Amino acid sequence: MRSGLAGYLNQDSQVLEINLTLDQTELIGNIPHLFGNSIVLWRTGSLRDKDVIKLWIYYIVSILSGKENSPIFYYLNNEALAKLSFNKIEKEHAKQQLESYVSAYLRSFVTFELAITLSLDNYF
């Protein structure tokens, strides 16, 4: 895995600062692990659903920030280096997705919300 990530391990990552407004909700934060035009994450184990969710959220937020970055997640699959990435999506679709997630998150403070967190690959 180290040799597959050597190009990233030998350089410092940057941080993408985020300041977005969706309806009346302001989202402020940072997306770390920016290498050039790519958001690159990795783990020395198998891919988990929460890894997919994290990369997806980083990707759609980067699109809405106007700095679309290619998302890449490296992981081990049966001891071999594997890579997850997403197809390009339009800004409007990214906005609809993020609005849906933020809305569900905010509603969860008021009422119980069911959320799919396991076997996400069945839904893509």
C-alpha cells in the first residue's frame, strides 16, 4: 500500500475551506487531504460504508464550493490496493443531494429519522 500511495505520502496536503449557504443553513468547514485537484483518502483495511459516505460528502461539497476535486479513496481489498472514485455529477445534482442530507440531519434533532448506514453499495 505504501508504494501505491508514495506520491501522496511524499507531499503535504492542502485544505479546502468551505463556506456554503443552503436555504437558511450555513455550512462552514474544511475538507482536508487535498492533493492538487484530488481529494485523496486511504485506510489500511477494507472499505467501510462510512468511508464511502465521507468521500461522497467531500465530493459534493467541493462541487458546490466551485472547486470541483476528483475524489479518490484507497483501501485494501484481499491484501491488494484498491481504489474508489465517483463519476462526475452536475452542480445542480450535487446541490439536491447535499440539501437532502442536511435537511434529514436537521430533522433528526426533532424527530427520529431512519438512515441507511449499512450495505450502501446496494443503493448506488
